[in-house]
Amino acid sequence: MKKIILILLFAAAPFMQQSYAQTNKDQPIAKVLAAYMNLKNALVTNDVNKARESVKTMLYEIEKVSMDKMTKDQHNVWMKYTKKLSYDATHISETDKIDHHREHFVSLSKNMYEVVKAFPGSDPVFYQFCPMANEGKGAYWLSEQEKIHNPYYGDKMNGCPSTKETIQAK
Ligand SMILES: [Cu+2]
């Protein structure tokens, strides 16, 4: 039985993680962030099913985050944002309307930004902004790449957004 589980884990491993999580795997939030990136990339390609799948993984990984190695400040940040992240993630998981996904992605991204700031990894994370999104109020997202792919417009409107901040461990 143990063997079967091991084989299954081994077979699934290459599909479970993105490159981001590989170099930042010591970060307690690495898998949450990797799932967020999958969600973001699903919104870039207007892929509703992938978005829902990714956000369900995100919810699962939020529950699994280990607080053992967190500093006191990190712990405080994580406690403050866990529920907020789960709130938006749950809403996204419960609908197949991509507009509703994007509505919640606005606050999900803001909260995720606060979390990533507290847990900078060795790989850079780019905090990007589109002034047109969110009914002209503008909206942010986090990306693993500097090149703009707009999750609010399905990879259209890539001209106006820009990177506002790069988060990386010093
Ligand atoms: Cu909702």
C-alpha cells in the first residue's frame, strides 16, 4: 500500500509544482503562491475550469501552510490574511462566471501581495497594475514574470499595465 502511494506521489509530482515553487520551496507559502499563479494564468487565458481547479488547490494549500518556521511578524501577517484569502478563493471556486472570478481576484491579489511582502523568496514576484481594470478603478495582480499578461482582460490590454514593484529576498 505504501509503495502504491509513493508511486502515485512520484508520478504526480511534475504536474503539481511550477518553477516558482521549485526555487522557493523553503518558503512556507510557496505552494499557495504557486496555486495563485496558476489561477492568474488561467484568467489570462480565460480558462474558467483551470481557474476553479487552481483556486481549489490554493484553498487546500492555505490550510496546509506550516507556521513552524515563521517569524513572529510573518505569523501575524499570515493570521491576518488567511481568512481574507480563503474568502475570495472560496467565492471563485463556487462560480463559473469569469467576471465574478475577476471581481474577487482584485482583493485576492491585494491580500496576496501583503502576504508575499512578508515572505519574499529568492525568485522575484512582480506586482503589476492595470489602470483600466475593475471598472476603471484599476487593479493589481502578482506575476512570476515581468512581461505583462493581463488577467483582467484575457491577455488583451497588455499595453497599459505596468510593474509597480518587484518583491524579492535580499
Ligand atoms: Cu462572490
